[in-house]
Amino acid sequence: MLAEIITIGDEILIGQIVDTNSAWMATELNQIGIRVKQISSISDDREHILKALTEAANRVDIVFVTGGLGPTKDDITKKTLAEYFNVELVEDPETLEHVKGIFARYNRPLLEVNRLQAYVPANCKVIFNQNGTAPGMWFYENKVTYISMPGVPFEMMYMMTERVLPQIKELFKLPVIIHKTILTAGEGESFLAERIADIEDDLPAHIKLAYLPKLGMVRLRLSAFGEQETGLQEQVDQFAKRIIERIGVAFVIDEDIALEKAILDKMEGRGLTLSVAESCTGGYLSHLFTQHPGCSSVFLGGGVTYAYELKESILGVKQETLDNFGAVSEQTVTEMVEGALKNFKSDFAIAITGIAGPDGGTETKPVGTVWIAVAGNQKMLIKKYTFGNKRRQNIERSAVTALTMLNTLLT
Amino acid sequence: MLAEIITIGDEILIGQIVDTNSAWMATELNQIGIRVKQISSISDDREHILKALTEAANRVDIVFVTGGLGPTKDDITKKTLAEYFNVELVEDPETLEHVKGIFARYNRPLLEVNRLQAYVPANCKVIFNQNGTAPGMWFYENKVTYISMPGVPFEMMYMMTERVLPQIKELFKLPVIIHKTILTAGEGESFLAERIADIEDDLPAHIKLAYLPKLGMVRLRLSAFGEQETGLQEQVDQFAKRIIERIGVAFVIDEDIALEKAILDKMEGRGLTLSVAESCTGGYLSHLFTQHPGCSSVFLGGGVTYAYELKESILGVKQETLDNFGAVSEQTVTEMVEGALKNFKSDFAIAITGIAGPDGGTETKPVGTVWIAVAGNQKMLIKKYTFGNKRRQNIERSAVTALTMLNTLLT
């Protein structure tokens, strides 16, 4: 069963907001076995809406439409839906009562524009919106289902979860879709592809493998489609197992979670603590860890030691080390990681120092030069990288590389 | 001039990633006077790609395609583009040299799949990708321009900024659009709207005002449309001046830059330095500062003091203060900011401590309780906030609120 998601309104088209609604809907739909074929954002324009509906109806079984249902005059979705289905707009008494109730509760006068919210195309089944005034609408015509919902995220989400998804599951016989993600770090997409080429060739037609690369990490995602769960999960697990064995140390975890979260979980399971000494990453690495709830059982904190003086006072890096070798050097990163272990009393520590750029490079230490040290359990890994001249990229790559090194040390 | 953005690949369709690329592109295109008519995410499927290209070409003047250019076999964009234009794929020698160079630099063997990256449809002009192996491609056929770029955000962004947008501006006669952004902090959208209602009423039809709210900040963007620049800039500047005078202390800067960058610039101009003591924001505030080139002349660094012990050892917070009042208290945040000033020897300091959530709240200190202190130049501001139970939002709001407080202290 295929679906398309159409978002109506200008906010996304002018870049003012990012379309998080569709991502959320896509996740929910995939989980119940509905594949999303296309996601479109279109303008609040009659002709454009008609065209998008026609195109979608030719492609999929269910068309989800969000947005364009507010009370202001630029919202023409309902009128256009009525035109599309060639029906009149009629007043829905229940919706009118609901709208009146909301305005009464807030002691606001009911304006004509608000009363119009209770008008819906004559052929729809109203989907009750308990969080707002705009009703959802369910249509079925020529074997295609159309579901129109308000664009306000929590109104849409509630309507989907409480009303639309249960109804869909009841009405349609859905296939089973199973996803399994293998998180890898430290190897590129093409290297991995070559490593597992024969396993990929063995995949049956109903199991697909996708490579999802991102800054030094690649997610391998197996997706299996079938009629029933029995057997499917086992099949996917078997292929996952073969892939994991093959890729060796690049394997991090067989869950769809962030690399730093996988590390936090691993360390928490072993009762280990972690601290950091950041220079060029400037707090980004700490932020990666601390964005995850519950990180405090592992992550103690650390120093963002941008200035020389802070490297000395917080981490105990020797002034002569900085004078003789510079802040971006093997000697300094070693003292940084040792200082973190000692001063912050953690089991493991990460230190990063480099030239994030775009300025500050020299001939021997060009922009993008980064030293990373990870230490703990009597072991230490130190590596030098040259990541290039993009500041943001340097910061992100340094952090991800440090995570990969720590993961190796923990293996 | 109208544009459409097509993103190829399954990541968005299964909800694994949110389409931030398109939002960024839409913003950039709107700024140079190109309206985005539709944004679509489609699957990595030959027929679907062909259909989407045809539909887009019927609607707009420029079709932007991102994604589907990686080296692995699930990427069929190039082949399909060649089919769409009815041309062969040919090897581009410059791209091949570039790909070889990248692999040589990282001491990796060049695989056959990598060599294939240098193949492009015969009718395209290659857009050099200095950040990756997948080339961009520029097509022009039947009065429609097609621009295909890799989906990796920083590769796409660099290619757009450095190559595509300048080229578009050169080739097409675009209307003159002048934007002027006024950054405000600390006041809500409706408050600002009420304050400047009469100025907004005075705006002529060709100047629009947009409110762009985001987490405690509101950007007011004036956009003027015209045939030529003469007179337009002066008009916009006059309205901006009236607005700035009216909004008073909520005004931060009349540039479209980040709040922390405005603060860095202001402090650099006065030769002031800054340090931070972060608990619940966990490095995020430091990261906000350190993502900006040249921040080191102002930002010295600080402590990410997640654990009690680090609050004591790095910042000198007294153990009895933590024991008696807890980590999230006026007393602790005061000692944190004083410790930062003293230990890090900066002119100004920010301290933040709170319960980011979703767990860890108590009856008297619910999740979202945050204490923020900013100090410097013999002055100190301390405030308590309750931001609610969303972790990510708490972290971001805490950081932005701290920035707003520092901006006030600097005014």
C-alpha cells in the first residue's frame, strides 16, 4: 500500500519552517506497513492543489493532505477539495457545536470566519479535531483514500495517532515491513559496499539494503517487505548477522541510534565514566553526549579549553609544552587527555585540539589539522588528522572521529 | 522566476531524516528573487524520477535535484537523468582526476564504483564538488534549467553558495529584492507586532514585513521588491530605523546574524573576553560561540560541569552549597558564575544550571527549571526560568536566554 503526503502552505516553500510534520507521518506510516512514495510541499493555490491531488491519486492508494485549513483567507484547501470531488460545501453540525464550544470556553465572540470552519465538502467523513477548530476530513473516491488534516503539528499528530492510523489498520490489509539498522563508523560507503557485495547479491527481492552515510559514519539499513512477520524477522536478522560479521571493527551497534548514544549505553552497561577536554570542537562533543537523557551516569563533563591559559588551569597542560610544541600537537593532546583523566577522575577521556579554521593555519599545521587522543583502562590512542578548511565540517568530523576512536578503545 | 526542489532518496520518505536541505535552499532562492513553487521528496526509483522531472518541468523554470548521487548501487539518479535527456553517460576527465586525488590523499584504493562517479550525462555541464566525489550537474533543455547536486548538506550548500547561485544571478534577470533583518531578543511576536502596528500599516505594497520567531528571538525581516535598487534601499533603511527606535531594548542588531555572533562582535569591538560555566546546556552554549570563526579573541572557553565534583574542582563551587541548596539553585549558579570569572579570568561570564529532563524533576524543582547568571563589569543578572519538559528545547532556550541576558548586560 502506497501513500503520498502533501503539505499545503507557503511557510515551507519560503524556508521559514522545516517540514517536520511529514517526517513524523512518514515514520508512523512506515511502521504500519504503508510505504510513502512522495512527500510534497505545495503553495496555497487552487490550481496547484488540484494538480497535486490528481498526480498523487495516479500514484498511490492514500493521499494525506496537511495544512491550509486555518480560518484566514489564504486557506483555500477545503474549497479546492470540494471542487476536486465536484461536491458542495455543507455545514457539519457537530463541528459547529465544537467550534462554538471552544470560543465560549475562551470567552471569544464567534466570527463569521470561525463559523466557516464547520463547512466541509459534502462527500467527506469528518475526523474530529479535539485540539483545534479545523476538522479533519476523510474521502474515498475511485479507490483512492484522501485524508486532510490541519498543519498544526500537535493537532495533526493527535488526529493521526488517535483516529486516522487505527482506522487505516482496520480498513486495509497491510503488509509487514521490518527495518533493521546497522551503525558503522570509520569506514566509507564504497569500502563497506565492496566488503559486503556478495551478501548484498544474496538478498531476496523483498529485502532491500540502503547505505546512509553521514560524516564518518554509515548506517546500513535492511528493509524487508512481506505478508506476515513470521520468518521475515529471522531472515532480516540472518542477513544482519552476516553483514556484522563481515564488517568487523567498523560495526558499532545494530540499532538505529546515534554513535555517541551507542557509546553511552555501552559505557553505562559497564559502569564506566567519561570526561572530555575540547579545544577546537569547542563544546560540540560535550553537546553530542549531553543531548541524550540519562547521559549523566556516564558523562561527568569536561573543559572547553579554547585559550592557552585554560588548557593550563583546567587540564594542567604545561606552559612549556604549549610554548615548545604549540596547542595543536601530539604533546599537548597527550597532556590534555591525561589531565582530563586525572582532574575529572573519569575512567575514560577524550581530548581534541586542532585548527578549525578558516584562519589560523600555518605551513606545517594547515587549517583542519586535528590531534585526537582517547585514553582509559591503561590504553591510549592518539591520531592526527587533516580535515580540510571548512570550520563546521572540521568540528563535526573531529567529534565523530573521536567517538569512533573511543568506540574502538571500548571494543 | 519559479523553482522546484526535488529530493531523491528513501531517508526522508521513511522519516529517518528531516528535509533540512530544501528549507535551506528555499531560503537562499527566495533571497535572490526566485519563488519556490513545490518541494518534493521522491523515491530512488527510475520511473518516479522521470515522472517528477516531467511534472516539475511543466511547472517551473529551474528544477533543483538533490540526493541520489552516492557511489553505491541504490543511487540511480545519474542514469535516469541521462535517460530523461536521452543522452549517454560519459566520463568527465576533470571529475575523475578530482576523485583520484581525494582517494590518493586518504591513501585509499580507487574502486570501480568510485571511478563511476566521474560519469555524467553527456549534455551536462559539470559543477565542481570540492567537498566530495559526486559532481554536480547543470542541464538546460526546452527553456528549463535542471541542477543536480549531492544530498550531503555541506557539499550541497557549498556548491549552491559558491557556484550555483552566482551563476543563476549572472544568467537570469531576477527582480531586485532587498532584505533587511532586525534581530530582536526577549520579546514575543505579538508584543512586537502591537508595538510597531502603525509602522507596519505605513508600509507600501512593495515592502513586506515578516516575523520570524525562534526560541526567544524574533527576526523582523523587511523585504522590498522592485525593478531597480535605486531608492529601494533607502526606503527599507528608513522603515528599519523607525522599527528599531520603537522596539527599544529588544533590539539586538540590524543584521541577519546569530545572536551569539552579534554578542561576539560587540565584545570584540570593546576588547572584552568571555567564559562559560555550563551544566544543563552541556556544551551547547560553548558550541554556539565556537562555531563562529574568530571567536577565540573573545571566547576563552569554560567548564562543562555536569557532575557535582566538576562544579567543585573546575569552578570552585562549595560542596556545602551543593549539599544545602542543590545543583539547580540561585546559590550554586552564583558560585558558578563567580568561579568562571575568577578561574578563567574573563571580563564576563555566563553560568547555567538546570534540569533538562525528561527525568530528574522534583515537586519544588520540576523538569525545565533553569537558573542562569551572567556577570561582568561589576554587574550581575540572575534569573530563574521554567521551560517545560522537552530536553532539546530546554537546552536551546536556556542558551538563548543566557545570550539575551548577556546582551542586556552589555547594553
